[in-house]
Amino acid sequence: MTPNTENSRAFPTIADDRLHARGDNFLAIDYLLLNHMTCLMKMAFAASSVVFILLCLLASCFGQQLILTHAPASVTIQQQHNEKLAASDVPRLITNTLGLPGSEKVQWSGLQSGSLFKRPKANVLLTVVTAQSSDLNDVKPQSVASFPVDADLPLLDLTPVMNTIQSSFLEHEPLMVDLMADNNLFDINTPNDIFRKLPNSMRSLADRLLDSDSVLSRLNIGSLNSSDTPDLKLMAEMQMVDHVLKTLQEKEGLMKGKTPDLFSFVFTGLKHVADAHGADSARTKDAHRVMSDFIDSVTQDFRKLYKDNVVVEVLTVPAPEKKLVRKTRSLLQQTTTPAPSGKNDYNLAWDYDQDFPAMFNIILWLMVLLAVSVFIISYGMWNIDPGRDSIIYRMTSQRLKKD
């Protein structure tokens, strides 16, 4: 007897109920697994976002900062965690630290000078240009303090600071050097004749690196090779600074003057090494390590030369998109400007010179003093007694009586 298929479909059996129950359980398990996977994906995405933000913050902190490797006791250091120092304020910060007259105050209070009678004898600024993608391999020398910097300028110009020093001490000759590599030559901006005799070409410095007493003899260069052009540029920059130090060591009497000294060195070799070999390559890591060791050595040398009365700063800035080009000119050079027209296009007043307040006060009080002096002399002459107060009338009157 054949079973009735319609009745069997209309009335499910116990086995069918078990199968449906198992299917519902599998669906519930799949739903729970899907929820767990979704939560895990959300957590992983949030964690990756947090890590990315932290890396960006660390890159901004390590990529752009002012590292203070040494400061005398007369300089007060205050850590600034939130407030950044603008790169354009670094020249004014150096001017205030050295106590130069006519310097504008900087709102940033991370580095301040103490007594007016105890100022640093010299300031050394080492500007290190790093690659954009080498945030984890930045230069890390031994430091006293470090401050975040807002790199609003691709390259600093310390010519105004040098002009201020030279104009404030006209009777003396302060030591000032502004050094930067420009292609295969070095741009040396200095008023001192002893630094103008230094070698300023890559070829001469490459030959100098082969000597036994070069800067490479004191550094562990690792995988760097002086035969490669990017590596050679970095080594030549360090050798050039070593030449300046040896010149100072040979003539220590020049540092006993009463004028503040200023030294500025710009290193672009790290960027060339990172661009040529990669930001994460072994050579780039060795270049950052060698640069850190060299900065420590330079700091110790300047401390010995100035007996710890020197401020040494390291400014790390990322490489700009455009090529670094610095317009150079001689110190205190008179620039020819076109004669101003009688009428301003925008009907604005002409800008005042920074020495206008001093000139105005000198002229004003000199005029007041001359006016008072003329009035006193005139008043005395008006009330003079010819017979008693003047020797001229006395002599003439006696001669008349004798005659």
C-alpha cells in the first residue's frame, strides 16, 4: 500500500521538526558570528585610525623640533608641550638670548635669558633638513630639552641677526659664520677673513676626507660610502664644520672678545641620502646615527672653546617641495631702492625705520637743549651791567681816564 504523499507533506513528522530546529540554531550561530566579525572589524578600524593619528602626531613632533643640546646656567628653560615655536621666530629668539639691543620680544617663552650682565658668549644653530618620509629615523642627539616647531619657513635667514651684531659692535670684530652647501660649492657668509680661506668645493673636501685626521676618523660611518655623491655631500658638510672648529681651536684668542659670536650651519645631506637610497634603507639609518653622533661631538667642542658659555641648538625641519635657494649678499650691504613717488598708489603712510624712535628722541631733546641754552645766554646778555660785569668796559674806561 503506497503512502499518501499529500498527507505526508501536509502533516510534518518529528524528524522534520528537528531539522527545522537545527536550521534555526545554525542561523542564530551565523548571525552571532556575523555580529562578532562586524564588531571586530569596527574595533580594528578604530585602532588603525588611532595608530595613524598617533603616528602623524609623532611625525610632526619628531620631524619639526628645536633641540637644545646645551645652554649655560644664565638661560632659563621651560618646557612647552602645547605651544609651538614658529620657525620665523628663531632669529628673534637668538637675538633675545644674546641680549642684542633693539630686539623684539618673542611671545614664546620656552627659552629665556636671565640677568643682563650674564649673557651667552656665542650661539650655535645647526639646521638639519630631513626627508618627508623619514619620521622614525630622525636625528636624536643628546639634548637638554626639545620643543615642537611650526615650520612656516623653508629656510632661515640669519643675515639680520648678523647685521645687528656687527652694527652694535662697530669697533670690534665678532666671529660670525653662516654656512650652507649649494650644489658643488659651499656658501660661506662671514665678515671674518680667517673663515674665507676655508675650502668651499666638494672636490677639495672629498680629497680632505681621505686624510687620516679627517672627520671620518672619529665617526663610525657604517654602510655610508664617500664615493657616492649623496653620501659625499653629507660627509663634506660635516668636514666643513670640522674645518671651522679647527680654525677656532688654532686661534683661541679671538673668542676672548666682548662681542657675542654667531655660528649657523645647514645640513642638507640627510635628505640626499634618503632620496637616493630610500627612507628606510640601512644607509639612511646609518646617516641619521652618524649625524646624531656628529652633533654630540660638535656640542662638546663648542663647550670647550667657550667654557660652557654657549647655546647650541639643533633645528630639524622637513625638506620643502621646491629646491632650497638662498639669496646671499654681503653684510651691511646698501641696497639700492627706487625713489618713492610723490603719491602712494594706496594712499598709505610710508613705513618707519626701526631706528626712528631713537633718532626722534635725539633730535627732539637736542633742539630743546639748544633752545634753553640760547634763552639763558640771551637773558644774561640782556641784564648785563657794562660797568661791573664786563671787563671790556672796565679797560676802556681806565684808558680814557689816563688819556
